Amino acid sequence: MRMKPILFLNPVFVQRIWGGNRLRTQFGYDIPSENIGECWGVSAHANGDCVVREGIYEGAYLSTLWKEHPELFGNCDFEHFPLLTKIIDSTGSCSIQVHPDDAYAREHENGSLGKMECWYVLDCHEDTKLVLGHNAATREELAEMIHQGKWSEFIREVPVKKGDFIQIDAGTVHAITDGLMILETQQNSDITYRIYDYGRTENGKQRPMHVEQSIEVITVPALSEKECIKPALNLPVNCLNELISCEYYEVWKIEVEGSFAFGQDQLFLIMSIVDGAGSVNGHPVQKGDHFILPYEFGTVSLEGDMTIIASSVNKERA
Ligand code: ZN
């Protein structure tokens, strides 16, 4: 049987007002402008569809491969490529938001999917805090705090550090804050309800808020800090360290030191090199590379000194 190809992808870059320059200075991406807030490393989303960089599928969009070569992805049932991997570099505070779950989105957003996401903290300031959860004890209290704009009472800020892993279930209030650089793995959906935007304006206008939807979908009381954040620095080397297994995705961290080989037994496996350099089955890779190992790829041979965040869909749901 012919070896299945590694699908190396060209990322799509998205400029954001709050974006920084670490995607260039730390990740070495060749991007001319400042304020590049997001690098969509593995995406088949209509707003940023990655193209295969080399090999027999060179030039193909990921969305096209998904449709025309389902065998590369284990012939799973999803209509669209189900995940999206981004690196986000923030030098400001993003709007405070919440995502609905599948059931709510299906009913209220024309059959859309809800959204779960998780973040691996690549870099942050020493005193970085992110917005995660809220302090309302009941839905009545939640509605009152939001309607009356009692933001300092409402918002829960939690300290984070490099190497933390954060799971953001649907219904969890969250916001990226100044200094955070994260690798995000998310369901490929974009239904976001904005709760508060610090009163900021864009082109002289405030962006629309989704107050009533937010009050309906926010989990009350919020999950505890411990249920959402776990430290993931200094994990064992040369193994798949599971960071999360939820109904939509599984995410692992791999610290390669020397060499590490394992069997690719997922429907497909997304990999992002977030530090160092080395090779994958003989192909040189370095920090900033994103690729997919297809279905029945066989043995994955990693060599070098590098940190990888890998992900896939949860096989039970595909
Ligand atoms: Zn979000």
C-alpha cells in the first residue's frame, strides 16, 4: 500500500485591532503587517480555508479535500471539516463572550452547531489574567448584573501562566486579555454571543451585543477555576499526554526529545509544532508548522527537540 501523504498546510493570517507581532517575532511567519491577531493553522472555514503546501495535493483547499477525498479523514460523517486550530496573539482585551451548545444553536441559529473551544497558553505576561466564568449564583442574579452593567462584580478574572491548558465548554463566559498568546482548538463554528465590549466602538458604533441570548445560555453557577484550567508544563516526554477528551475533540501535548514513534489510530490527526524543530517521518518541521496525518497513516516517527499540540475529533461521534 502506498504511504498516505502528510498534509502540510499554509496558514491563513487574520488582522485584528488587538493583534500583536509575536506571530512574526516568535513564530517566524513571513507576514508584513503589524496587528496580525490570528493564524488559522488548520482550517476549512469559509472565512479562511487553508491550502496544502506541497505534495500530490499541493494547492488544494482543505475544504475541497474534505469533500473529494473523504478517505483521507476516515470517511467520517461530518458535513464540514469539524475542527479549527488557531494561534492567537493578543495585545488587548477581546469582548466578553459566550458560545451556545449544539441544542441551543440548532434551535435558535438556523441549525448551526454550538461551540466548544480549548486553549493552550503559549506565552503571556507574568501577571496575565483572563476572563473565565462569572460570579452570579443564580440566573436572576446573572440577569440583574448584566442588565445593570455591574461588570466588575459579574466578571471572574483568573491568573494564567505559560503552559496552562483551558477548556471552555459552551455556556462559559470568557475573554482573551492583553498579553495572551494561545493555541486554540475549537469546533468549526462561529456562533458567539457578545456580552460586554468595554463600551468600545468600531467605526463610531458599538458592536451589537447579545444580552438575552447570553443570559439564556450561560451556565449558572459557573464551573470552578479548577474544572477549567490545568497546568500542562513539564509533562512526560515522548508520549501522548492527553489534555482533554470531550464529545467534540481530543487534544494531546507531545514533548519530543530525541525520537518518539507511535501508531496513528485516529480518523485523522492534526499537529501543530509550537516549539523547537525536528522531523516527521523524515520531513523537516519547525515551530509554526501545521499539518494533518491522514487516516491509516501508520507509524508516526518524530525526531528532534520539539513541542507539539495534536488533536482529532472524538471517534465515538464521527
Ligand atoms: Zn470563544
